[in-house]
Amino acid sequence: MSIFPFISSHMDVVGSSSREHYGVDVFWRPTTHFQITGTLQPDFGTVEADDVIINLSAFESFFPDRRLFFVEGKEIFLPTLRAYGSLVPFHSRRIGDRPNIPQVDNEVDVDLSRLTSGSELYGALKGTGQIQKFRYGILGAWEKDAIFRARSEHDTFDLKSPGRSFGVLRLLYENNIRTRYGVGMLSVVSLDETRGNAYTHSIDARFQSESGRLSTESQVLLTEVAHQDAGYAGFIDVRYRQSDTLRHSMAVSYIDPEFDLSRTGFASRGDRLSMQYSLSSVQYQTTRIQQVNHSVSVSGSWNSLGTRTDASIGLAAAIRDRDQNSLSVSVNYKPSYVDDATAYRKFKFHTRPTSRVAVGLSSNSTKKFHQVAWFSFREERIQGSSNSLGFQMGYRPRKSLAFSWSLSKDLNNGLVLHQGNREFIRYRSWSPTSNFAIQFFPTTRQQIRLDLQCRLIQAKAYEYLTLEERANKIRSIGFEVNGNSDDFSISRASFQLRYRWEIAPLSDLFVVYTRTGALDATVRNAFLPTLRETIRERNTENLAVKFRWRTALDY
């Protein structure tokens, strides 16, 4: 058993407050096939910052969990390849998520600034092991109650939002002799006093032929959420390698309208039956070219009413020369379908056929200096078009120092957003994005990393649209803009400076400075002035110091 006590200090510059934190991590491996990991009073204030994303769609964005306790050994709780982003029955990011807002009367105002940070944990416990051909994993986590400041007409007081409890059980049987196959189950529970409990259960299976040419992966899922009907989902993925140069893949998935992973996992969208087929070929060893890839793909999606909600036909090619430089080209065509997502499932409309073309160039990433560039053009589903141009470069002057920088710019004159009822607005938008990072290792035991991310969207109302009630078609009702009242701008920025010193094996010192900014305006319609103002208009600024050491209590 290894015991790692830690002490940390957090300073909130915006809130002019500071706090100290004490806790302990425990690792115990009683046998070579079983390990228990626990954390008491965990502190995740030194975790890497999330990517900056501005989401204007009707669907939730996926953010991976970067907390070390939940990242280590997570593979046992990810039953399929889709569990890495598109259909995740257990997403550990739900643990410690934003607390529930207390239910109050209309006369009481609740300070929602508490929602800018997640819920703290009393602790978490994880056990993983193997017995012959069986592998298993158990995880439990318990949140602390969250305190919200509230105000009535005559008083100011605190409100308590009860913390949630989570439990996960995973069991997997695998046979890796000749023909490989496996069957597993996963159960997740979220106990929530405020919103009611949520349960997710799944059974998964995989198969690979002895030759390795045929492989399949499948899963069926059930969700039971308080005050909702049970929801079901499932999928099967099939991959077949016909020869060394020709490969087939097919995917079929179904998610019914009641399926809900918002409390325990993640799903990109619900209420759909989707099918996809792709054929890819690989050619090797020519005089100048090392590898040439070609692929063709066809896909379609339908909702529970049988209405087609998406469709696509795509062609792609990629060439890599002997110096590891590559060129990729893709063409995609979407026939008309019914959009039921833009208006958040309240209304639906027919789209027009659209096409998309994308080109990418990249140099050898193992060299001291490498670059990536891309360009894409896309017709928008109602009117207008969009294009994206981007550039990324990396520079490694020596093994201990690396720089990376990316800059992209999206122009779109067909951005359509729902305004309520049957009204829509088409915007002309401009969206630059930039990321800059430096990673430096002063010694083999020290690391310094700087990350700066920023994104801006500026949209000007261009055309007013309405949805015809009978035809389910969008039509224009005018181009006049009333004093630009419907224009909007969103700017987000994140800066983080991290320092880690491994003082001794498994004993570390972390110093992390994080600052985020948000601005709903632009400065002189320019990117750099807006970025400076966004960083200046901080909404969070924190300094965290954490020291963890390995005690002499190992036995």
C-alpha cells in the first residue's frame, strides 16, 4: 500500500478569496491482478484547462475528463470504441459536474456564480482486477453539498444543493486464443436527491476472426431516469479486410427518443436510426509515393417518425510521399433532408442539397519544423455558403522545448439560428480561432507548459426567415435589419501556465495559474483588440499550488 497525502492552496483573484485544502491518495495492490485506488478530499484545481468551444448548435459538446484519478485505468470502463466520444454510457466528467440549482420561490433571487465551478468531492474509490478470463472494475464517488447565496426582499441567506453519488460496475469476459471474442456488462447509477436518480445499463460484445480479417463490435443500452420513460439504444459495427489493400466497414445504430445519457454519460444526439458504409483502399510503394488511400462512404439517418434527418455521400483521397509529407482531398454531397434540430425539435424544415470540398496539406511531424494547412468550402443547408482556412505549425528547436501555434478563420453567410416560434435569422458570421502552446523541460523532472486559446464569433443579421406551416419550408420575409439589434458577438479566451516538479518518485509539486475571459462584444471589429479586451474582462482567475508526497508508510 502506498499513501500520498497532499496539501494545496487556491487563490481566487476575482473573488478576492483563498482557501487551503488537505487530502490523501491511496494505492493498494494486494495481488498482481487486483488494485484499489482511492482519494479522500480530492483537489482537481491543477487539472489542464478545457478546450475553448463556442457551441451554437442544439447538441451538447463533448469534453474529455483530464482528472488523473479518473483517467488512469479508464479503459476498463470504456466498453467500445464509440465510448471515446460518440456514445459514452459512463462519462466520468459527470462526477463533479455543476451542482443543481436549488428550487426556490419566485420572490427569491439565487446567485448563479456558483455554477462557474463544479461540485467538490468527499472522495472516490476505484478497484480494477482480473480473474482468469474475467476483468472487472468498480468505481464510486461522492459529491459534497453545494452552497448558493440567495436573496429575498428582506434578507440574504445560504441555500444548500445536495451533492450526488455515483456508482459504476463493469464486468468483462475475454477469450484471446485463436478466435478472439468478449462479452461485457456495464451499470452506472447517479443518485440525485434534487432531480431523482438515473440508471444506465449496457451489454457489449466483440468478435475477431482468427485471421483478423473480420471484426465486430456491438452494444445495447438502457437508461432509466426519474420522471421519464425508459430509453433504449444499440449499435453494431462491422469491419472486414478483404485484402491487404481493400477494407469494408459498416455501422448501424439506433437511439430512441426517450434515451437519456445526460446524467451518467454522453450521446451526440437522440431519436435516430443511422446507417453508414465505407470502402477504403490502400496502395503502397511507388517510385515517389509511399502510400495512397482512397475511400467512399454513404450514410443516412432517420428519426422515430421515419423522416430522413441526414444523408451523405463522400469521396476522399490521401497521398503520403517518402518524406512523410501528405496531401488529402475530400468531397461530400448531402441530398435534401429534414432538419429537426435547429429549432430544438419544436419545428422542422426541409433543407436544400449541399456539397462540401476540403483540402489539407501537412509536412513530416517528426522534423524540427512542421506545418499543416487546410481549406474547405461548404454550401449551407438553407442559403449561402461558408469557407474555412487554417494553418498550424510546430517548432522543436531541441528535445526539451517545443512550440505550437494554430490560426483558422471561418466565414459563413448562411448561419441560421432559431429565434422562437417559426422565426429564424440568417447571419453573416466571422469566426477566427487561435491556439498557442509552449512546452519546456528544464530538467528531466520538471515541466513548464503554457497554453493560450481564444475564439471569436461575430454575426450580423442579414435575412429574416419564417417557416411555412404546411410546406415545412423556410422562406425569406425581408432583408431589413432593425438597428442591428439582432447582431451578436461572442468571444472566449483561456490562458493557463502550469509548472510541475517531480521532487522524488511519485512526489510532485504543481503550480498552476489559470485565467479565462468572456466578452459579448467586439473591439473595432478586429481580432487582436478583442482578444486583449476578452482577457482583460476576466470571469475567472485562479492560482493553485499543490504538493503531494509519498510517505514512508508503504507496506
